[in-house]
Amino acid sequence: MELLTEIAREDDIPVLINIHEVNLAEQFADRILGLSDGGLVFEGSTDELDESVKNKIYRSDNSQDQDDISNDKTVVDESTEIESNVEL
């Protein structure tokens, strides 16, 4: 990430990265777009990304009910899908 940031700034090249590690995004990005449920919920500088915004993006305010959480899927690789509500 450091090399990519350095090259982009030296050559004045815009870079768009899809990253789910907020700490890395805050460290390297100039601007951040936050999406939730397919919609844009935040657009701004890293300085504007506070805990209330992160909660809005990640729905940490417990607005997602337990049934939705238990039906989440985790994709490990192209051939493996694990559903938390299905016995394997």
C-alpha cells in the first residue's frame, strides 16, 4: 500500500481501491466512500470518518436483527461456501 500510494502521488495518478480494512483505508486514503446495503452512506475525508459514521456503514448500532446475522454467508474460496444456518 505504501508503494502504491507513493507512486500515485508522485505521478498524480488517481487510485480506486475496494478495501474492507478501515484502518488501512484511514492510513492511506485521501477520501473514503462508505457503502451499506448497496447505497452510499458516507463520502468524505479520512478526518470525517468517526465512530458514528463507521457504525452507520457497518450497522454496529444493532439495527440488524439476529435472524439476518444468522443467515450471513462466508465465502472462503471459489469452491467453498459456508452458511451459518445450514449443517454441512
